[in-house]
Amino acid sequence: QVQFVESGGGLVQPGGSLRLSCAASGSSISMYNIAWYRQAPGKQRELVAVTTTGGIANYQDSVKGRFTISRDNAKKTVYLQMNSLKPEDTAVYYCNLEDGLGHHFGSWGQGTQVTVSS
């Protein structure tokens, strides 16, 4: 069983940057795809980016070129570098196991709030 603790969120101005971290406990993460998801107020949770077991990264169209997902299996940590942030990126960000089809299959952590506002 893998559990996650997300951190690194905060308040940032449009155009700014943040780096989110997702620390896993329990099993090794090397055998799993890990994804970042986000949920904005009044909206459904959506997939933002995925890092596969083979190190391939995939992104939602709206964040391509701005966000970078990476992983350190030895540290059991996944990162999300977010640049050129926009107000529409405001959401609670979560990480979780991903099944290859965009769906999560682990437990949700508490997430980390990202607010982009001037």
C-alpha cells in the first residue's frame, strides 16, 4: 500500500512558479505510474501530468510547456515544477497511482493548495 503526502503549494502571482512534492510511504513507487491531479472549486478532479514506470511524462494540454513532472524512485518522491502559472491553475493538487488510462487507484492524500492570484 502506497500513501502520499503532498507539499509545496502556496499563493503565487500570475507568471510565477512553484514546485510541488509528493512523498510516498509504504511500498516502492518504481513499479507504478504516478500522476498529479487537481481539483478546482466547483469542478471535478482532473489529471494534470503522469510519470510512467519507464520515465515517460504525459501532460494535460493546458499545462504542456509550462509544467514538468519528474520522479526520484530512490527518495520515493514525485515532483511537479509549475512555471508561467495562470489563475486557472488555482486548485488543490494531489498525487496518486495511475492505471495507464488516466484513472487513479490509490488512496487520496490531503493535497496541497495552489492559488494563482495578483
